[in-house]
Amino acid sequence: MEFVLTELGQDEFAYRYTEGESVKAEITWTELANVMVIEHTFVDESLRNQGIAKKLLDRAAEYAREKGYKMEPVCSYAVVAFDRYKDYEDVKV
């Protein structure tokens, strides 16, 4: 499964997995200076319970590390994941 970096405009970005024209999974954020504000995580019902939301968050964290950014979780999934997993300590605001 490949997540494609998509520029949404106005400092908004996403990693998306699509099938045809349909977005099946995505994580979106706004970049404010060197902080990625994680605003939304979505996984289509047909793909749930496969760890895809975590993979999206992992890919966004990889991007943050590559750019030297920090991450601020706002969406409910990201908030819970930041509390549950220690994987993101280095990118946490």
C-alpha cells in the first residue's frame, strides 16, 4: 500500500491511499512554521482493523523527521496514538 504525499493548498498536506478516484485512507495536516498540526485521519470501512491509520501516522512522522518538524496531534486518533505509543516522542511538540 503506497501513501502519496498530496498538497491540498494553504500549507495543508495529506498522505493518501486511493483506489481509482476514491480516497480510501488519508491523514491530513497543516504546516505552521516547523509544526505539523495533525487534523484528520480517515480509513475507509473496507480497510479498517488492519493498522492502516497507524501506518499513515508513521509515514507522517517519517516526513516530520525528514523535515526536522514537530507534530501536534489534534484529531482524536492521533491524540490517542501519541499517548499509546512511544514511537512519536521525538516529534511531539
